[in-house]
Amino acid sequence: MNNREKRIGELIKEKISTLLREKVADPRIGFVSIIDVEVAPDLKSAKVFISIFGTEKAQKESMAGLLSAKGFIQGEVGRTLDLRYTPVLTFIADKTMERASRIMAIMNRLEKEAVESRKASNEKHLRPNKRSRNFK
């Protein structure tokens, strides 16, 4: 991706974020973050990577709301950018944060189990042995 594509992607990202915050009033759209925007080399299309927080049902509803508002959002983006063609937007749910959260939970659980295992092992070695006596 060249600098122009990156700049246009950032402009699209900022515009969509502003629109979602200030102008799109669809109650189905929950807490949505625009993660990244990848613009095609011909500038005719753009992939909008989004992260949607909430339950699976809330995520589906938010995506449905975004798809419903896509025409409005695309029109506003087109009015903002000074391009020959308005990029066709494609919203893509980015599950990276969700996967990272699950991985962190698994790692925390494994670490907790390892600590408990070490404690149990140390307690076993510290118990006095009934056979050995301390003679002086």
C-alpha cells in the first residue's frame, strides 16, 4: 500500500468514526471500533475492518445496522474525499481482539495452575519425614 492509499484509508477511518459517533442513529449499532481501512490501489473500493464488542447476538445486530447504514456512510465519505470515484465500502468484522482476549484468559488459567502445582510440590517436599529423626 502506497502513501496515498494509506492517507485516504486514514481519512475514511476518521470520517466513518465521526459518522458513527455523531450521525448514524441506528439503535442496533452498539460499541463499534474502526480498526483499519485498506484502500484498493485503484481507490474504487475499501475494506473497513471493525471490532464489535458485546455478545454474539449484539455483534450480529451491529453488523446488520452497519450494513443498513452503508449507503449513507459511503455517500458521506464520498462527499468528504475529493476523488473521482467514491470507494465502495466493505465492512469486515475483525475478531483479533476477541481471539487475543481468549488467549490471554487461557494463559492466565495455565499460569494459575502452574503456581498451584508448584505450591503443592513445595509443600510435599517440606513435610517432615516420619522415618528420619533429628539426633543430636
